[in-house]
Amino acid sequence: MDVRAQVSMMFHLDKCIGCHTCSVACKNIWTDREGTEYMWWNNVETKPGTGYPTKWEDQEKYKGGWKLKSEDSPEDKDKIKLRASDKGRGFANLFHQPNLPTIDDYYEPWTYKYNDLFDSPAGDDQPTARPISLITGEPMDIEAGPNWDDDMGGSTVYAANDPDFADLTMAEKKAFFEMERMVFFYLPRICNHCLNPGCVAACPSGALHKRGEDGIVLVNQNVCRGWRHCVAACPYKKVYYNWKSGKSEKCILCFPRLETGQAPACFHSCVGRIRYLGVVLYDADLIESTASAPEDELVDLQREMILDPSDPDVIAQAKRGGMHDSVIDAAQKSPVYRFVKEWELALPLHPEFRTLPMLFYIPPLLPVLGRLENGTYTIDEKDYFGSLDKARVPMKYMARLFTAGNEEHVRKTYEKLLAVRMHKRVEQVGDLNQDDVDGMLKATGLTVEMCEEIYRLTSLPTFEERFVIPPMHREYATELMGDPYTFKAETGVGFANKPKRGL
Amino acid sequence: MTLDQMLFGVFPYLAVVLVIVVTIWRYFSDRFSYSSLSSQFLESKKLFWGSVPWHYGILVVLGGHLISFLIPRTILAWNGVPWRLYVLEVSALAFGLLALLGLVMLIYRRATNPRIRKVTSIMDIVLLLVLLVQVVAGLWTTIFFRWGSSWYAGFAVPYMWSLIRFSPDVSLVSSLPFMVKLHIFGAFSLVALLPFTRLVHLLSLPLSYLWRPYQVVIWNRRDSRRN
Ligand code: HEM
Ligand code: SF4
Ligand code: SF4
């Protein structure tokens, strides 16, 4: 057992209101420089939709993440390889990376020629501010932008091409788009700071690494040589190529903020308060075997990797590995641990990519089950679990997103979410049959106490309960001590020389 | 001192000193600037038809130069039989043409695509033009002065060894045709240009990828991990 700590995350999708405050908070701090205009280390997508970059989930197109070697050659089993390349192909592809998205897969960033509004000579027409490309500086026609398909705008083009529809029958797909049943929800995404990151594995220069103490995945800007294999290998497309500096960049989980005890900007600013952050302890010896498990075991095995931070054996082993008491203490208070491991409510996004993502999601209940009745938004409470079969978003679709297609698994999560809901409904409204609700609790293995705790941590958590930030102990080895805003609008955090594009 | 002595007796040393001193200085003072400066993100299709033929072509041709430099006698012996000479010459020509094709595509792409122009520095233009002259001079030599592979081993290689022995024998090159001289001068110009351009990327060839484990974990407190 090799006990390591990971600063892990949980997003509660029922609470996301799609306001994009998180994205803007991130952009203002980290990606408001030339070369990064198009980057959204945090982005919020409408689901169903094609996302950002367009159709990123379609690995036939982007070839991100890992796959079982046995998919190609059945004899060597259980081992995995990068979908985009192995080491040999990594070298052959240095001159041209066949799976690199181009800027058009994201969008061409632009601004407006605002000065024309002030400087135009007097005339018969109102002056207009024409859009100007932030790359070439030339006038351009805007064809796409961040969240072009927000709230299912242009759904016949975007939502209809959602890669997660793969498992749905034609009829199911059609039903999805019936006017009266139309439904969507938001999917905020940041780097998952994976346990088996494809980005790290693909970098020929070894510029990407996972920090041992907290598991944050970073690109060393001084080591990156612009081979751009990491961009291709991340199945979540969360490494971005800076076209100006010639280096790759990615979400740094605001480590300068974490190191000074503050939540990452997107977490801190989240209006819906959907975001939770905390340490989980895991057994690093299990990374390889878990990542190469059969698809329908991936979620369970990843959960099994996460260790009980109150178990004396785990604590002893963690200490032997040099983990500080304060980190173990933070792990014991971690809200992520509770949602993911204790209550088994939160699921990883697309576990079939096999990077072992450490950002977990509670799938949304309301848009999935809710409907409009006499002009009132309602959920069919009386039907208990039966309502899941009538869900407006088929369980199949949610399974594609969160459980590698295992419908039963995602249904189990939904049953728990429903049970908690019913439990509170009996208590507060009293219009349901207590015995039925008790039956639901029994079926899902939840106790009344658990329901109360889930309810509390979901609906009424304080700031300190949502973000349990472990002390990073940089006093032992200082990478950065100081105000992160010092480096605003710069590349990286602290260079001896100004980092500018090479010759 | 004659012009030939300047160009072929002094300049090569200047170039080598420059490449060593400036490369090291740049590496330690501005490591951030070491990058392939890939522009594939802004334009991918034409880059494929430029970069791939260019690199495979130039790497094979450069490799050929290097092998012949190291084992000139073996090359001369190989070329003793006509069909073997033809095989060598034709392959050299083919890879040279491949490189030229790629290079022309790269130059065309830089010149015409507005996005790529935005990430083109003056040194990029200088480098591409010098490379063009160099490749054209090389191909000219291959086509018009037969058989290059033999007299490269017979004349140019002894000249380069004389440079290494610090007693440059300029007479070996001064009698050669203009295009060949241009090719030799171009080679040392590229050596001199290397640290001032994106050519530093060829020093970054990440060979250690072959043997390192896939995952990289870095501990801030190394001593704290006992295993
Ligand atoms: C050691 C092996 C080499 C590797 C791994 C390598 C890799 C690369 C890469 C990744 C690029 C960027 C392509 C892009 O825009 O995406 C590039 C560009 C370039 N390389 Fe190399 N290279 C190598 C050797 C060479 C050599 C030997 C030369 C010439 C003597 C050379 C000349 C160039 C030039 C001129 C460009 C710029 C192309 C443009 O206009 O965009 N490379 N190389
Ligand atoms: S999600 Fe983050 S850690 Fe995982 S592969 Fe992508 S960039 Fe790497
Ligand atoms: S700030 Fe929070 S609620 Fe708003 S879009 Fe982002 S994750 Fe959703």
C-alpha cells in the first residue's frame, strides 16, 4: 500500500445554474494574455451538446486517453496504452501531431474595433464596431465562440451531434428533442488532475508532472518544448496550446491560492455553490491495475482505491510515507471523501477514458426527472423509483457520461438521490407514505442519519465545509510564497526573465 | 588573407564557437525560449505536407553526411561498384528532393497564411531562406557535379578533418565550383545561426522518453519519501 494524498473535487450538478461565473473568474486570473484568449481552463457546457472543443468526447476523432491493449491484440491482456500514440509513434509524430485539434475546433478569439465608434467621421450611418480577430488583427466573421450552443442554442446542429447519444436508439433520440420534453443541464469542467493522466504520459520531454504531495498536474513551462502531444493525449482536452509562446498550458488548480489557504478561483466564486474540494487518500499501488480494469468495473475499482482516512493502518502507512498529520486531518474532514466513498453518490466523468479522473460529479436529478404540469415545474414524487424509468433524460445517456455505459450503476446513484429527496419530503411536506419511503431507504442502503448528513452537506454547507484545504506545507520546500495576483497577465508564476516567445 | 581563407579557414571556427557559447548561454539564461514553436495549432494540413517531408528528408540527408564524415573510406569502397554508387546517389537525391519539397511548402505556408504570419519572426524568415539556399546548393551539387558522394568523401571530409586538427587545409575546397563552396559556407552559417533561431529545437530531441516511465511524479520534499 502506497498511500498518497490527492486534492480532489466534487461538482453537484443539480445546483449548477450555468452562470459561467467560474469561467470568468478563472479567465481573469490566468488566461487573459495573448495566446491564451481562446483557453477556458474552466468551462461550462450545456448537455446535450457538443462541448468545447467541439465533440471533445468523441475519441474516434481526438484519440485522447487510454485504451486496453487487448482491443488491438487480445493476447496481451489487461495492459493499457495511449490511444493517440505509444513511445515509438510519439517520436514519429513529433513533426506533425495527427491528433492535435486546431484553433478552429475551439473558436477563433476576437474583440471589436471599438475605436471606430468614437473616431469615425460624421456621416449618414451609425458607426459599428466590427469584430477583429485576436490572432491576425484582421476583420473576421464570427462563426463560433465559447458556449455557442449555451442553453441548447442551435440544438439541431450542436445538441443533436452530442457524442453521448451513441448508445441511444433513433426513437430515444427523437424523444429527447420533442419540444415539450426538451431538457438540458450544465456540465462545468476543469482539469481532473487524474491519477493516471494521459497528458503526463504523452509528453516526450517530461514537462508535465503530478505533484507528489497534492496530486496537482502541472506543465513546467521551462521544460515544455512545444511537442503538443499532451494536448492530443488528454481525453478531456484540458491541456491547451499557447500559440503565442509555443508552450502548452493547463489548469493549475490555482495552486498559488491553495498554498495560501484559499479555494481555487472557480470554486470560491461559484454562485450555485456546487463545488466541493478536499483531500482524499488513495493507494497508488493500484493505479495501473485499476486503469486497466474491464469497463464496467472502473467506477467501483476507482472508489476502492480511495482509502479510509480514519483507518489506523492507512494513517500509519501515510505517515511512513512522510505525510503530514495536518493532511491526514484534512482528509478526515474531506467533503469529497463523503460524497464519493462514504455515500457513493459522486461519479467520475467518462471513466472509460481510463485516466482515473479525480473530479467527481453528482448527476443532476431535477432536469432529468422534472416536468411541466399545469404550468408548474414538478417531479413525480409519488412514483418513487418508477419515475426513473420515465426520466426525460434516459438513464442510458447519463450512464454514457458517468459510468462508462453501465446503466445499473448510474441508476443506483439516482435511486439514492431520490431516496434522500423523498425522505425530506415526508418529513417536511408529509404527503408521502412513510413506509414506502422507509422501503426506499432500505433498498438503497441509506439510513436516516446518512440522509440528514447528505441533505446538510448538499443544501446547507458552510464555506469551510465545502472547501477543506489541507495545509500545503510549502515551508518545507518553497515553490512560491506570495500573492498570486502579482503574476496576473503573465505566463506562469515567477520567472527570472520575462517569458517571451523564443526566436 | 584571401577570401577563401576567411570563409573556409576562419569562419568555421567562429561558427562553432558561437554555437557552443551562445547555445549554452541561452539554455541557462532563457530556457523558456527553447521550443519547437509549433504552429500546427493555427494551421495543420499544409504543415503536414511541409513539415513531414522536410524533416524526414533533411534528417536522412544530414545522417548521410554524418556517416560519410565518420567512415569516408567505407563509402568510397561502397561506391567502387557502379550499381551501388547509383543506389546511393539516387536515394540521396530522392531525400534531398523530399526536403526541398517540404521546405518550399513551409515557406509558402508562412508567406500566405495570415495566422502563421502572425507567429513568424524575422529569424524564422532568415532561417527558412538560408535553408532554401543550402538545400538548393546541395541538390545542384548532386545533380550537376557527379558523383557527389564520392568526392564528398574524397575532398570535403578531409577538409573537415583538417579543421578538427586545427590546421585548416583550404586548398582542398578553394578549387571546387561555386555552388559547392556555397553549400559548405551555408553549412557553417547554419551552425552559426542555430542558437539564434528556432533551430535549437533539434537539440531538445527528447530521447529520455524512450526509457522513462509514463507517469512523472515530483515531490517537493524528496527526503520525505523513503521508497
Ligand atoms: C532532431 C529532430 C527534429 C525534431 C524532433 C524536429 C521537430 C520539429 C517540430 C516539432 C517543429 C514544429 C512544427 C510545427 O510547426 O508544428 C519543427 C519545425 C522546424 N524544424 Fe525541426 N525537428 C528536428 C530536426 C530539424 C532539423 C535537422 C532541421 C534543419 C536543419 C529542422 C528545421 C526546422 C524548421 C526550419 C522548422 C520550422 C518550420 C516552419 O516553418 O514552421 N528541424 N521541427
Ligand atoms: S484531465 Fe487534466 S490530468 Fe487528466 S489527462 Fe487531462 S490535463 Fe491531464
Ligand atoms: S459558477 Fe458555479 S453555478 Fe455558475 S456555472 Fe460555474 S459551476 Fe455552475
